[in-house]
Amino acid sequence: MMYSPEQLSDLEQIRTLKHRYFRCIDTANIAELGELFTPDVTIDYRGGHYRVSLSGRENLLEFLANSFHSDALAMHHGHMPEIRLTGADSASGTWYLEDVFISRTDRTRVSGSAIYTDRYLRCADGWRIAHSEYDRIIELVDRLSDDVTISSHYLRDVGRRPEQRSDMSRFISWNVSTR
Amino acid sequence: MMYSPEQLSDLEQIRTLKHRYFRCIDTANIAELGELFTPDVTIDYRGGHYRVSLSGRENLLEFLANSFHSDALAMHHGHMPEIRLTGADSASGTWYLEDVFISRTDRTRVSGSAIYTDRYLRCADGWRIAHSEYDRIIELVDRLSDDVTISSHYLRDVGRRPEQRSDMSRFISWNVSTR
Amino acid sequence: MMYSPEQLSDLEQIRTLKHRYFRCIDTANIAELGELFTPDVTIDYRGGHYRVSLSGRENLLEFLANSFHSDALAMHHGHMPEIRLTGADSASGTWYLEDVFISRTDRTRVSGSAIYTDRYLRCADGWRIAHSEYDRIIELVDRLSDDVTISSHYLRDVGRRPEQRSDMSRFISWNVSTR
């Protein structure tokens, strides 16, 4: 079994698509995020103390714009893709996430890892994310100690300020039980 | 010097092989790990306070099943491969690891980085890992403070429970001196 | 739009070039770093409390040899490349960094993320880095607590010792204000 040049090109484009996704969420680049999904994209993120379920590109963009807000310090790095071409214009992908999410207001920090299972479709203007879900592998929650100085915070300038945010509770269920 | 399409296909397959390795250790997927190594695989992991040396796929699988147990929170991310095709059916690879390993029982955390040097062989059913070794670049050991909540822990459900584990001391030497 | 085999080969070589850069800085491999840049390379690293601006390969190598010294514990991982071929022999690249830099002497730790924008040129002996700049996304500064044990420290043996270091202040401006 060998990949053809056409398949290698597809793998390259699909990887770059997901790379753009991670860069754009952490920089609240909602305009570019709008180019990455199919209109009927579906999401199911199963975290340790939350679950995000939604469908539709407009809902997803609104959810991301509210999540990566001006009080958030966010790092989401997707690693080690395993892409499978499942048809001429479809593919699936496994990625391994490392993430850190700090709320500046209350200095809560959530950090951990997760494994994504995605589906991609080739559309008229290139590959798009059609479905994305993940399960947590590890997740830790703590508070930044007082001796930690925040010396760079990109989203403070570009993320939505409190008065710009809207209620996202219809997309998130919170699970207060921890194990 | 240019890579041929055949070589690019080999590089893609070797990368994915190692990606599967990292995903499978952190999720204790011993069945899939069994597909990734040559029967006579050799291992030499030189950590800061441990060294793991062993040979043979069965020994390696037993070592991994015992290491990624139900008390372990593990994240092993292999980055930035430099793959060299050394023959028609052989290759070597350099990878740069980031890892976190937490023992839930005593809340000890080992975190750091290491550089791998691997060898790969093309077998009847695809590329396999024939040798893997690493040297530590940085390694820190501490204990999780009491205010850290563990909110996801995948291995708790799928890793070997205490009564299922066996003695691995023949594969590990402990170096209590730290520098 | 599809990548040709020649383009895929270029992408592979450019990725590996940058992978070598990250491995070599954290291991103070100045000899190999000398192979990675054009003679007139330009650098602009905009951190949270520092900015590094310089030009010329010799200046860059001297800066790196002084920065990755025997008191430094360093981890620099470049992720999720987005490479654009901008001409027959030129390319640009976006990378997403995670880094940790600990000074062993005063136990200061700087950790965070940044987004690189690079330019690459194909030279007689392969692709080289012609320009590299980054902006911070998040940056945290704290001190290692006393209960953290350093159990591996590669640069302690290979990095420049205090008496070997030279003054780099002409390349760095420090910004003491944090936000």
C-alpha cells in the first residue's frame, strides 16, 4: 500500500486545515474560522467537567467567539495526525490535543489532553471540517498562584469584551462531579 | 536532492506509525501497540532518575501494560520528526518528546522532554518500529499540590488495576542521584 | 488546487529544516545551527517582557550560544506548520510555538506560546531560514517552587559556562511593564 501523489496532497491540505483551526481559535480569528467548516458542521467535545454539543457553522462561530474572549488565555495544540482517506472527497482524522485555558478573572486554569476524531469533506473551495469530537485523556483544574505574572495575553486585545458576549449555555452542559 | 513520491509515502507512513505509538501508550491500547513493533524490537530509554532497557515485543508490551496502569495520568507527545530513509526498507527517525506522567496514588509528577532516535523496518504488512531510544533534555519532578483537581483520567478505567500488574523491575534501573 | 510531488518534497524539507532548528537550540548544537540560516538572516522575536532583534548569521549564532547556556533548562516545540510556496525558490511559514525556559540560578520560569512567521529560501545546498519573527500569544512568568527537583538538565553539560558567555544586550530590549 502506497499513497499516491494526489493522496499525499490531500493529506497535506487536511493537516493544514486543522492547523489553521487551532491557530485561529487561540487568536479569536473568527473571520478565518468561517472558512474552515461545512455549513452543517457538528461538534461534540466531551471534557472532564463540561460537554459541548452543537451543530451548524453559525452556532459554532458564535460559540468560539464567546469562548475565546478577552479574559481567556488559551493554548490549543493539535498533534500527531492520523488521517484516513475514506472516499474521493471524504476523510477522517485522529489528533492528540494538549491544551491550557486560563480565566484571567478568577485565575482558574484547566489543562490536559484529549483525542479528537474528525471528519473532513472536499468542498468546491477545498477541504472543510464536517465533524469534530473529542474525549479527554487527562484534565487537571487548579488556580494560578499569586506569584504567577501574566506577561503576554493576546486575547485581551482581540477577544470579545464582557459586554460583547452572549449566553452560550444552550451549547454546554456542566458536570460538577469529578473523579 | 528531492524526495520521490514513493519516499514521501514512506515518510507519511513512518510518521503515522509513531503517532499511533504515542496515542496507544497513553490510552493503554495494548492490542494496537502489538501491531507497531518488530518481534525483536529493542528499547533504551534514558530518563533522569530511571533507565528502561529491554528487547522483544512481548517484553515491551508487558512493560507498557504495567507502566500505563490505572493510577497513571500520562501525556506523551512526539514532535518534529526528522526521518531519514536509510535503505529501500529501512529508516531512522529523530523525534522530540514532551511528556507528563502523574502517579495518582502519591501525586508525584514527572514532566519534561527527551530526544528519540528510532529505527524502522518495512515488514510484510508495513513499517514497524525496530529500535527506540531517548535521552532526556529536561526533567522535573514534583508533587501535585492539594488544590489541583483531577477532572479526567482515562487510564483509571482502562489501565491495569493493582492486582493485574506484574513486577517490571527487571527492565528498569533507578538512579536516585539527581543533578 | 493540488500540490505537485516537487512541491510536497519542498514542504517536507522546509518542515524538517525548522524541526532541526528547535532541536538544535535546546541542545546548544551551534555547529548544526550554522547550516540552517542564510548569511543575512533577520530575526525579530517579540516576547512579553523582551524583544530580540538582530540580523546576520554570525550574530544569531552568537546570540543562541549565549542564550542556551549551562544554567538554562529549555524546551521549544514548534507545531502545526502552515507552509506557503511563494516562488520557485522561496516560501513562507507559520508555526505555533510552546516553550519553557527556566534559569537554574534564580529558578525563574518563563512559559507560553507564540506564533512564528518565517521566510525560507532555497540555496545551493538546500532550504535555509532567511527570516523569523514571532508574537506572543500567552506568556507566564513564575519561580520554580522549592519542592521541584531538576532530574535532567542537558544544557548543564553542553551549554556555555558563565566565563564563556558574552554580552548580548545589544540584541535584546527588556520591557519591564507587564499587563
